[in-house]
Amino acid sequence: MSTTPEEFRPPQHSRSDSVQGRLKALMRDFRLGAWQPTPLEQRLAELLALSAAGTGSLSAVSIRAALWEGSMTAIHENGGRFVTLVADLLPLVEKPDAAALHTAGLALDLVETVAATAPHRQAAPPSRACPGPSRAGNRQSETAPPPRSPHPHQDSGGLRADAARNQARLLDAAAQIVRERGLKQLTMEAVATAAGVGKGTVFRRFGDRTGLMQALLRHSEDTFQAAHLSGLDHADGRDEAIDQLRAFGVAAIRRYAQEWELQLAAEPSPHQRHRRTPRRSYHERISALLSLAAPQADAELLSHALLAYLEPALLWHLSHQCNLPLHRLERSWLELVSRVTQETTAPHDVT
């Protein structure tokens, strides 16, 4: 146990800045070939990437599991640079603030990049994240499978009815705290008080504050996807597809406005943002609706342009730094959809 007095311990932001700098340096060295992960380091990266596949974020449990797997052996791999960095993430994800969550996001980018280079790991097909070679209208999308309906996460799907109601009450209380008081005030004690339960109940359900925030993000994502990412049979023709496009964007803007801090803290880095599952699901849905609303358009690429307007960081900038009211952001989305879908003939290629 550390005997360092509390007043001499580095503050959370100092630790985050230090770990961020080392993460960026390690990523740079990896890309330049100056750091070549050993098979054990690749195995640890795979474990971490796999554990974060469902939530899009690292947890204290997954980090401890990776460190246990590596044991003392990993310290001697490349001078212990990677495993030491993983260990230093642990205090950040156990009691995270916005800076710590951003650091954990950079760490996830690193482990996913390293894991993807493991010799026995099968790379994901690029078509899920990148447009195909076809440019002529939507011919490629005509043979593509329809968007997948969202599947609820297993941690809530298998609960008894009373346990599910209790979890929903806890998550509703947590969401209200974030909306009204900010992410820094989201503690296990505050949620317990707001929900009228004992603190032990919150710890048993979510494990720690990281688990609580991950559950809150999953709850928000599941609710949004259930309302706006249902199957194609719910869009019958061009007019209804346009209506659903409009409703999707307005709902996304209102959702982000209620949880700015949580969304920005969980925002992936630019080179991973478009590969994460929620973003791909949004793109699939928007692309399918746009194919109905504007059959001659290149729906696969234009969907990315529409979704760029709905990036949480951009909307926060417009709302908080440009002081634009939400109703103007919503009205602009409706205008954007109208302008994109009113074209009935494909544009000429640029020469």
C-alpha cells in the first residue's frame, strides 16, 4: 500500500496528461516500426480489445484480467513499456473524469490497432466501415444485406423483471444527475441517494463508477437504437423514409444535448470513430433510408456527409461555443435532409 500523503499525490489530470503523452508516443513508434509488439503484448492487446467490443470502452476489470494474463513476464517484453502503460491506466478508469475517459479512449485505439496486427487475428471486412468501389448510384447497395436490427445487451436482457426495473431506476437516476449536475457529480453515492437505495446495491449492479458510466452509455444507446434503427419494413416508400431521416437527426441532437459530457468523454479518436459499432449502425440505417428517399444518389457516401452534421463534438461546438439554440440546429438538419433528398437525378462525375 502506498504511504504517499494525499497532498503529494499527482492530481488526476496530471496522471491523464502523462499517460496520454506516453500513449501517443507508443502509437507513433508503432506506426514507424520503432516499437514492434511481441506475441505476448499482442495477446494482451487482443484481450483488451475483445473486452471492449461490446461497450466501446476499457474497464478496470478488463485491465486487471490482461495484467493477470501477462503476469511478470510482460515486464521483460520491450522493457515493459506496453504493460506498464496498461497498468497506469487502472487508476484512471477506476475513478474517471472526462480527461481520464479520453485517455482510456486513446488506449483503446492503441490496443485495437495492435490487436489487428496479430498474425492469427482475422481482419474485419472493410466493406462494413468503408464504401465499396461502385460509384454509380445505389447499385452496390441493391445487393447488400439490409441493416441489422440492434440487439439488446445481455447484461440487462437476462435479468428478472424486478431486477430489470431496479436497474432502469438506477440508470434513470444516473442520467438525471448527469443532465442536471454534470458528469463530475456522478458518483455511486449520488445515484443511490437519488434512486432511494443503499450504496451497496449500486456497487453490486455496476461494480464501480466506470461500470456505471458504461451502463449509462449502453442504456442511452439501446434506447436510441430501439427507436430509430429498426428494420427496413418500417419505412414504406420515399415519403416515409424522408420522415424517418428527419426524426433520426432531431432525436440525435436532443439526445446529445441531454448528455453532452458523457458523449464527449466517450468520443473515439478520429481514426477509430467511423469503425465503432454505433457509428456503423447509424450509417447503415441512414444509407438504407437515403436509398429509398433519393434512389439516384450515392447513398453510401452521402450518409457519411449527413452523419458528419450529427457528430457530438460539432453539435457541442455550435451549441456552447457559437451559442446557437438547439431549435436552430434541428431546423438546419431538416433543411439538410430536404436538400439532399430533393434531387432525383444523379449528378455528373467531376472531370
